[in-house]
Amino acid sequence: MAGSRRSTGAAPGAGATAVRGGGYGSGMDVSAISSNDAGPAPAEVLKEAARRQLVEVGAAALSLEGVARAAGLALSEAEAVFPHRDDLLTALVIDAYDASGAAMEAADTAGAPAGARLLAVTRALRRWSFANPGEFTLIYGSPVPGYHAPQDTVPAAARTPAVLAGIVRAALEGGELTPPRRAVPGPPLLLPAAVEAFGGVPGAPFSDIVERGIVLWSNLIGLLVFQVFSRTHDSVKDEAAYFDYAIAVCAESIGLEVPPAEHTD
């Protein structure tokens, strides 16, 4: 439920080995990124071309030379903005996490019942995922060989779990949660950063709510992977309605009721 403090939590679809060049921003020419009256900044032109290639060839096949060619720029112009392919990948990862997190934040309505909020924000993430399959695959698909997401990606990656954590915290404080039928056995399973991000461990009977929240988060991403990658299309008649149902089932694991709602997606 808490945002990861490590790069492995920042980009599960974009991690592999060592960071090349230190991460996005190292050695970049800031003047090459600035907007001017001539049109979009080179960084935006390159990223847009790269997003198209994510869909066409996949992240593993992305190259700075190929992206520059697709963007109509010389390789030297691309290297002035993104010295290495890894810098471009990191920029794409950050943008994808920020965009998906922003979609959830925009769909959230503070003060509404927590179950309705949860359904709204998860639906928003689903819409973003289907509208941006290349970027979804970049951050939640298979790791890109030779690339490891740097710490730069962590704040953006934390936005999705932060939205979920905020809803769970509000449900807890508002008395909307049903106590679990069984507690997580043994000592706490959490890293200190996760506890801190949630604002501390609640007392009984909700002392394992953060662990349960992480289950909710991981189930959400797994469900989206199944749907975006067409793993449920031959099993259910209405994938959008099934998504709503699955979110309601997942919410039960934290003691939260998602009210029945007419499907509108």
C-alpha cells in the first residue's frame, strides 16, 4: 500500500540490472528541453515518438537512434536531451506513473463513501491502462533487459498506492471497515517505509490493515495485467463488469464494502 523506497517498487516492468548513466537527467542539456516558439520541445517530440514505438516494437527494442529517426531528429539532437536510451526509458517510466496516478487522483472524491471512491479510482486506472497499453506494459509488463529503474522513478510510482492508502485510511478512520475474520499470523510483515507511508500501524482489530492493503494493491495490478493482456476475454462475457466485481471481492479482504453500481465504463 505504501510507495516503495526502492527502484524495484518503482518500475516492476522496467527493472533488470544496473543503471546506465546514472538515470534520467544525468548529463542532459537543459536548453535542449526548453520550449520555444518553433514548436514542441525536443524532449516531448522524442517521448511521443518513443511512446508510439512502445506499442509497435516494445520497450526492449527501443533504441535512441530509432526513436530519433521516428521523431525526425538527428541522433546528436536526441543525445543532447537523452544521452542514453536508459535516460529516455526513465523519462517514459516517470511520465507513465505520473499520468496513471493523476488519473486516479482526479477520479477520487474526498468525503464520499470509501467503497465508492475505491471503485472510481480503480476504474480510472483501468481506463488509463487500456488507453495507453504501451506505457502500461512498460511499467507493469516484463522487465526491460539491461535497464534498472533508478530512484528518480519512486515518487511517481508511489502515487497509485498512495491513492489506495488514502482511501483505506479514510475508511478506517470513518468506521467503514469490518474487522477481519483472521489476523496475519506471526510478527508484522512490513518494512518501516510501508508503515510510515500509511501513517503508522493501527491497533487491533485492524493491526494488519497495511498488509491487507498491499494485497489489494497487488490484486488490482494483477487484474489489470490479465485484462490489458487479454487473459480474461475468453472467460467472461463483460470484462468491464467483471472488473467491478473483482474490485468488490478484493475490497472484502480489507473489510470494505463496494456498493453495487451500474456499470458506466
